[in-house]
Amino acid sequence: MSSNPKTETIPDAIIVSRLLREIEGARRVALGPGIPQQARSILPQGVQAVPLNGQLSQNGNAFDIAVVEALEVTPEGDLCEPFGTDLQEVKAGRWIVATRQTQENGLAKIVRQSRLPVSRTHCVNEIITELGLIQVEPLGFVLREVAPGVSSDDVRQCVEASLHVADDLRVMEW
């Protein structure tokens, strides 16, 4: 899997910008380490951001949205999280993975079956990458949006699982 030159220069900015649209209207958001933390300083006014770290019990553990990075996500919404945060105590109405499409070594993060230990099962609702927005639905991964200049085939090349393309596929806006 190769990187996509169309999004090579600003992948994290694309992810964070699109993530902000998903956070609109939320009151309390948990932000994991890495890319999710980049959104902290530009969250809409009135959104309480709580870092997902070892001090979670002091800050409470119920959120409208939890945003984390991932090493892998399965079609069932299983999450392999790279930072070792204990996610079992976190309760959130929605779980969003904000991550680059592939690992640094080129391996896909969106996989049919996890090769790594699962941090939390059946939790992921959406995945936002520099290439698009993928929802986790009962039928598996559904590509809902692609970044400008990116095709559904570009995204498919970076996924190691069945990827359904929505009939109403849109271009990402942020």
C-alpha cells in the first residue's frame, strides 16, 4: 500500500477538520492521545474536552463522543488502540476513530480480522481518515465520504476488509 500524494501534505489537518463537524452539538467529548488531541484547542465553544488518560476517574467517564486513534478496526467495530489507555471504563454515545488510513509501515488499519490485541469490542461507529469517512454498520464498513480528489478505489486500496460504497457517496467537507 502506498501513500496517496493527493493527501500527503496535510493528512492530520484533514482528519481534525472533518472530526470537528462530527463533534458539533456535543457537550462532553473524550479525546485520546495523538490525532484526537490535536482537535482540543479548536473545539467549538461549550464543548468540554477530557483527555483519555490515567486520571479518567477524577474527571468522570460518561461522554457524548469518545475520539481515539487506532492501530486496527474490524467490521464489528472492534478497536485496537495504540496508546494503552484503559477504555473499558469509558462510556460514550458514539465512538469515532480519527486516524491515518494506514500505519507507518503501510499496513492497513481497517482490517477484516485483527492481528493485534483488541482494546475494546463492538464500540466504533465511525472512522475518519485523510482519505474519507467510513461508518461501521451491521453489514460492515461503509464508505460514506471521500476527501477531495480521492476515489473510492483509492480508499479500497488501503483497506484489508470488505468495503461497501454508499449509493450517496459524498465528497468530504470541513
